[in-house]
Amino acid sequence: GFFSDQGVKSDLSVLARDFVEHQNDTPQREFLGLSSSHMYNILNYRFDENTDIVSFHPRILWDDVESIPFLKQALYFLASIEEKQPVPATAQGNLPREFVKRIYENAVREHLTVEIAHPRKEDDVREIGRLRYVLTYAGLIRKYSKSFSLTRNASRMLEKRDWSAIYTAIFDAHSFEYLWENEDAYPELWLMQRSLIFNLYLLK
């Protein structure tokens, strides 16, 4: 009768829901032991909203910096800005030639698989443009009156040698600003760069 059919449909609905939830919560080899639910949360929520999955290492020492390429590059970039600030921007609003050359030779070049011959402007080295973008969104550098300088927050972090705070800021900016905006342009970066350039200095 009608009531028994409704009861069967309700039972099937509950069974199907439980099955889907179980599948979503089951660790998957393709996701390195994470479940589909974990992957959804990682891709759609901030890392500080996924503390049951992953958390930042509580303290990064200077000796650790060498093993985290992007942090090493960022710190050199910030130190170079601090030394020369304010660093005048070009007419197009980019980093000046000598600054680009300095960052390339001393921080970026060693991590490239293909060497760039005589970079003259920021657009010649995608990695330098990425650094500027990420450090700006991380609130560590700013462009004001046609020149670049450190923010007060960046100056404070550098003075305290708080590498962990700088790492957290650039990781967050890279993951939730740079990668989101450049997913279509550089699809290979979407899942790879979080681990490769930051060396996944995380726990859990």
C-alpha cells in the first residue's frame, strides 16, 4: 500500500545517504590516505579551517629556511626591499630592472630548471612576478607613491625573525589568492606547487 511504499523509499533514502557518506569518508590511495571529504575541505576551505587534517609547524628555525625554497626567496626579496626602500617602480608599475636582476641572480636562478638569459624586466621571470604578487597579498610589501616598501607588519616580523609568521602569511596568500586566480592559466600549479615550493612544512 501507499504507506509501505513510502516506508521503503524512506529506508532506501537513508541507506543511500549512509553509503555516500561512508564512501566520502573512506581513505583513498589516490589522495595519499585522505578521504574525498578531506580533499573537498582542503580545496574549498582555508587551512586554518582544516586543523583536524593539517596544521602549520609551530616554529620554523633559520636552519629550516634552506629546505623551503619559496620562503627562502621571499625572505631575500623582503630583505632587498628593506635595504633599498623605497624601491621605485617602473612606468608600468613593475619592479625596476636592477632589482629584478638581483632577485633573479641571488634567489630565483638556483631553483629554475631552465635558465633565463639576461632577464631585463619583471615579466621575463614569472617566479619574480609571483613573488611580488604573493608578498603583496600577504600584506608584507606595498606599492605607494610609485615605489615599493615593506609594510609595518613585515618590518615587525623581520625584526623578530618570525619566520613561521612569514611562512604562514605567504602560504595562505599563495594558496588562496595566487593559485585561485591562476588556476586556468597554469593548471599544473594547482595541486603541485603547494607541496613543491613550500616543501609542505606542515604537520598531521
